[in-house]
Amino acid sequence: MPLKVLSALDQTRTQYYHFKATVIAGMGLFTDAYDLFCISPVMKLIGRIYYDPKDGNPGVTPPAVISTTVAIALLGTVIGQLVFGALGDRVGRRRVYGYSLILMIFSSVGCGFSICRTRTCVLTSLCFFRFLLGIGIGGDYPLSATIMSEFANKRTRGSFIAGVFSMQGFGILASSAVTMAVAALFNKLAKHDGGDSISPLNTPEAADLCWRIILMIGAVPATLTFYWRITMPETARYTALVEHDVAKATSDMGRVLCDFDLDTILEDTEALHQSVLPPPPPPPPIYNYGSFQESSCGGTGHTSLLAQLPGSYWTYLITAALCFSPRFTNHGSHPRIM
């Protein structure tokens, strides 16, 4: 019976809720990219504010500090994938999905409210909240793809997953656009209040609020989809195959998918196969050469985890390469407060 529910999901037509689930999952990837990539220009601003000018040049955050701030978030993503991925297989995708979103919202706001005004205290607090933010991002990244793939039908599954991951690019663009907009606004307001005394060597005190706002804006897209995340049903594939509750899986999909009639879909599918498809060929012989899964991993969950790790780590490797690039850390053309 669980396989019948999955067959019905694969054959159902594309509906409004599929696009809604794409938006919900896509905003998670959008927020992930924004939070990971907005830190480079923010560290540029922190250098102007908390480091003294030297040899006629504005203050610059040391590369070691920038590297630590970026790496601490990426370390959190590794831990988040392992922890939230395992929890998603045990207690359900929807519940863990909400927990990761709450952690991301709390951490984004915490980064902006980094306590104290001294350099050491600010950077320590920022690294702490960036680590928590990385854990939330690490949990959101695989769960967004998993939930979208389990909601989608067979014909459009690849397209919807591609739409979800395309939101990463928009998140990177948004991080740059928001940084330039906020910096330009503060630049205009500071000039209006301070006159001609503002220069690259004389950063106004209001700039300390600028970078905090940029970081806290990362919580906005996540907050906008919070209600949708906590009200979306558990995926039918998890409910039917893991919880073994076929009736609940059918009921949940019937609430969000119009015309989800299990019996009708199965009858139409069987009739189509009987009238069009030729009889199936005999099964090929099965050769048993042993299994890496059985000998080393002990189950399909661990094998799936090992299969997913390379792609995820390549993503974070590219992220780290871009964030550590000299163009970002030393000579990048970032918006600055004059």
C-alpha cells in the first residue's frame, strides 16, 4: 500500500502547491546564500570602524580575522548537515525544517546585536552567532532539497529542484544589492549630518549600525516563510515509508493537492499500462558481489549520507574560495562610507 501512495504522487498533475513548496524551500536557499556571502563586505566595514588607519590608508580587518569569521560559519554548516540530516530521518522533515529556520532567524538577529562596542568583544560575539547561523544553514540546505523532491511528481521533479537551488544565485545578488543600498543610505545621511568632516580616514560612528542592519536583514526572507513552513504537512513519502501511516499520508496530500484521489489515479495508471505497454521482459540474472552499503555503512541512510557529502562540500569549498579571494578581502570594490 505505501508504494501505491508513492505511485499516485508520481502520477499527479502539477498544481499550485508544487509552486508554493518551491517558494518555501527556495527561500531557505536564498537565505543561506545571503548569510554566507554578505560577510565579506561587512568585514570591510568592520575594518573601517574598529581598526585604526595606517600610513594614510583606512583601517583594514586582518586576513586572519576575516578567514576565521568565514570559516566558523562553514564549520557550522558541516555540523548542521550531520545533526539536522539525522534528525530529519528520525523525527520527520517538517519538524526539523522548522527548527533549522528558527535557528537561522535567531542567529541572523544575534549577529546584528553583537554585544559590546569594543573590537574583541564584537568579533567574538559575531563569530559565536555566525557559528550558530552555520548550523542552521547546514540543516536547511539538505532538507530544502529533500522536501521539494518528495513533494514533486515524477515528470517535473528535476525542474522544481533546479528552481529551488537557483535561489542561491538570487541570494548572492541580494547580499551585494542590500550592502550597497544600506551603505549608500548611511553615506547620504552621515554627510547630511556631519558635513565635510567625513572621509575614508574618518568613518562616522553611525557606520557601526550599518553592518549590523545588513546582517539582520538576512532574517527577513526566512521570517516571511516561517508560517508556511510550520503549517506545511509532512511529506507523504516519509509518512508512508518511515512512519508506516498510509492513511495519514493520503489525507495530508489530499489537503494540499487538488483531485488527489488515490483509487482513481491508480486505476487510470494501470489501465494505461495494460493498453499501451508490452509485457515486461524476464528479469535479468542477479549477481551478488557483496555490498559496500552492507559491509561498511550498515544501511541505506548512511549510504545516502555519504553520497550527498561530496556535492555539499564542493558548494562550501567554492563559497570559501570566493570569500577568501583577495578581491573580497583586500582590493575589492565594495561600497564604503565616505
